[in-house]
Amino acid sequence: MDLPPNIFNADLERRSQNRQLLLNWIRSSLKEGVDYGSIPTKRGPSKPSLFKPGAEKICGMLGITVHFPSLKETEQALLQGLIPEYVMVRCELKNIHGQTLADGVGARSLKQDYGDINKILKMSCKSAHCDAVLRLAGLSEVFTQDLEDMKNLRTMNENKPSTSSSTCITEAQHRELSNQLTKLNLDNERFIAYCNKIASAKSLGSIRSLNELPTALFDFVMKKLPELSAAA
């Protein structure tokens, strides 16, 4: 802060321009349903959130490396047979000089994934990674306001055909599908994005959550699950 006004103003202007360039890149490069999108909740689709593929793209574009310094301690505890009730992972984003630019935290309960340690670790790392990227350059604001309010995104969403509830899978089918995804350790977000592509190709509307899956695709995706699991 203790700088001559002209230098301080120049620094603010440069950072403002750089941030705007980053926002423009995010808007043009990240894809809805793959890099970011709404996560299904009990109250309906949430506000747009950053997904792991989007976080990876942003880090790659900025030349940032991802580190999980606390993961080693968790691994050692598990190797000693100590099964924690909760797993917490810290993520650090570093530049080419090894300087930490931002960090984030991800936590997961053992009960959330029916005791599946592998899934708990992966999901905790993913959450920590996305949290760190959002903290970098204030991107939490981007995904709660900027991207949500983009005119092109609104127009695209308004023009998308919506899947009618009468053609969607039943509650029983939804439970069966959810159980299989958990059993095969498949990521819900990526699976929904996959189903959305299939539905769009067949002109069956858009899919933002599992319960919006058209009945016509249920048997097809159920048969595809083992193949998707093997490729994951």
C-alpha cells in the first residue's frame, strides 16, 4: 500500500485487466456440463459450480501445479489400519517458482461413500482442488454471479429443450442407477454430462440431474455402466 499513487494505480489497472482477460478466457473455453454446471440437490439444481475438469483447465492455462501436502499423512494412517471417520485434504496451487498462490480444503465423511476409502480420497482431493482454484483470483464470485449471469449462457439455457417429467425415469429406476454408480465408483457429474450428450444427440432434451434421464435411455446407460467404469 505504501507506494506512490501513480505506481499503485498502474498496478491496480494491470491486475484488473489481467483478471478481465482470465474471465473472458473462462467464458469462452470452459464448457457447461463438463467443466462447470449445476449439481443436483434435494431442492433442485444448485447455482453453477466448478467441476474438476474446469479446475484442471484453469490450472493448466495459468501454468500452475497442484499439490496435496496433507495426503501423505492420510495415506500413512490408512496403511497403519487407522480408519478415520472423516477425511480432510488440503490442496496447494504453486507457480513455476514453487510459491504457493492459493490453497483449498476438501473433506468427506466415511458414511457418505459407504466406507469406500478410495472414493473418499478422490472426492476429498477433487473438492480441495476446486476450492483452491476458486480462491485463486477470486473465482468464487465468477461462478456464483458472472457465469450465471452471462447473456449467452442464459439464452442457451432458455432455448434448450427440457425433458418432460412424464418421460423421465421412475424413482425406482433412479435408485437403481444411483446404487450402480456408487458401486462402480463412477463420478456423478461426469456421468450426467455423458448422458446429456447422448440425450442431445437423440433430441431427447437436456439432462441436469439423474432424475431427468429419459426412460428411453435407461436400459442403454445401465448396459454402458461397466464399460464406463473400466474406462474411468
